[in-house]
Amino acid sequence: MRILLVEDDPDLGDAIARRLRAENCAVDLVDNGVDAQHLGETETYDAVVLDLGLPGKPGAEVLAAWRKGARAVPVLVLTAREAWADKVTAYKAGADDYLTKPFRMEELMMRLRAIVRRSAGHAAPQMVCGPLVFESQTGQFELDGLPLRLTAFEWRVLSQLMMRREAVVERLDLLERIYEGDADVDSNTLDVIIGRLRRKIGITLIETVRGRGYRLTAGVTP
């Protein structure tokens, strides 16, 4: 997953970013509403973690602007504001979930994975493609019942393919979702990652669709 994290407390922002990266996520961290709105309008993210009390532009206004511009990225509001009126404002602006500070990192991850899963159209937390199983709430892949060891980039690519299994995922879409904003993107790296994944899960599960991208398939129509 590629996550936009908008938090103006530098210590908290760094702590959340470290946890997200430890869970194999790519993270773009910004500390103000102006930059957040720009990134949300111009970059591709699987989800946003958004504070409300931001310098430059309030989080609720940023979110409302995204929704007005038809940006459908799922948004988890993370704030110290507990008042009912603040929650109503956030949800009316287009929030998908609302978590108040202080919080447990484990709960943040569970809520984040849930809104990403739901936005991809999956109600159940477990996803299956042939012998491959993805437990979305833990982020764990299993192959034939055994845990699958993956690098961060392998996990990002495979989770994107699993979320859209049996559908073609464009190369550009994959590249936009596995790298952080300041990364030096090399298209050839994607081919290397796909090759490593095929060696780990078998060559038949990931199909190359020439001129477009890749498809995770169990060989049957879902």
C-alpha cells in the first residue's frame, strides 16, 4: 500500500511512518494542509491518514476539496478532536473512518487495512487466489497453508495484485503504488520483483498481459 500521512506533530508523524513502513507500506509524510491537498490531487494512494488541525488549511477542508474533485481515495481521520460535531464535520466532508488520539498503532493498522479492503470491493478480510491466501487484517500471505516470506516491495506488488485478482493491473498503476514520492522510479525494477514473486509462488499465478501489466489468476473466472 502507498499511504499519504498528514500529521503536523513531527514526533507522532515519524512514529506512524515508521510503523507503516514496518508493515511494508510506502509512505509520503506531510505536515500541512496545502501540501496534503496538492499530493492528494496529483498522486496515487491506497489510503490517507489525515489530521484535522493542520497549518495552512484545515483537514476537513482538504478532504472536502478532494471529494469535490472526485478523488475517491479512502481517508482515515486521525485527530485529538473527540466532539461529536467534529466527527459529523469529518464524515460530511467524506471521511471513511475516524480515530481519536491517543490510539494504539495496532488499531490504526486494522482500520487502515479495512478501509483499503472495502474500497477495493472486498467485504471479507481473507482473500484467496488458488493456493495463495491473503489475511488482509494482518497483512500475512500464505501459500499452500504456509507463511510466505516477502520483501517490502514484493509484498506491495502482490497485495495490489491480490486486491484486484483476476483483473489486469496496469504497470504504471503498480509503479505509482509501490514507491514513495521521492523515490527514483525504475520501471525495470518491477519486472525483477515480478520474477522474484513467480519463483516464490509459482509461475502460473501471475500472468503477463503484454502492453498493459499483470494479472493474478487462479485460472478460473471469479
